Amino acid sequence: NQVLGVINFTQITRGTMQSCQLGYALGGAFEGQGYMQEGVSAALQYVFDVLKLHRVSANYIPHNGRSARLLTRLGFEVEGRARAFLKINGQWEDHILTALINPDSSL
């Protein structure tokens, strides 16, 4: 058994928001093989069907094409750009903000 990467949901907010933040990372040797799409898709199903959350947000650095394509394939929509959003390796980086809404509108 080997860990290929991680998928996490943080900042889970209940009450009137029912939302969370998606994060993920994959070992470089495993990129481009569909593992992350498969994993995130299953994790989103759990978040929507079991946890009954309404909204999942995910952000990425503008030059991260793999994340952009992954989130687009999963149905996330771009909602904007946050300037100097997160400090990475000592430098403030802009991020593209995306979100996916639970298709079950009855929640």
C-alpha cells in the first residue's frame, strides 16, 4: 500500500452556510493518471450526499493548469480572483476562487 496524495475538507461551516473548503495534493509521480479526479469525485459525493453540505470552495494559483483543469472537469465554476491571497514560500500569491454547488437544491 502506498499513499498517492491527500484530499481534505476544511473550514466546514454549518448553520446558514453549509459549506467547506477543498484541498488536495498528489505526489508528482502520480500526476496525469486520473487518480485525483477519481478521489475528489468520490469525496465530493460523500460531502454532498452524507454531510449534506450545500457548497464546496476550492482555490488555486493561476499558473496551476492541472488544478484548473481538474476543478473544471469536476464542475467547479470560477467566481473570481483574490489578489495576494496566500503566502507561499515567502511570497504573496494570487488565487483563482472556484466553487461547486450541491446539485440537490432541496437542501
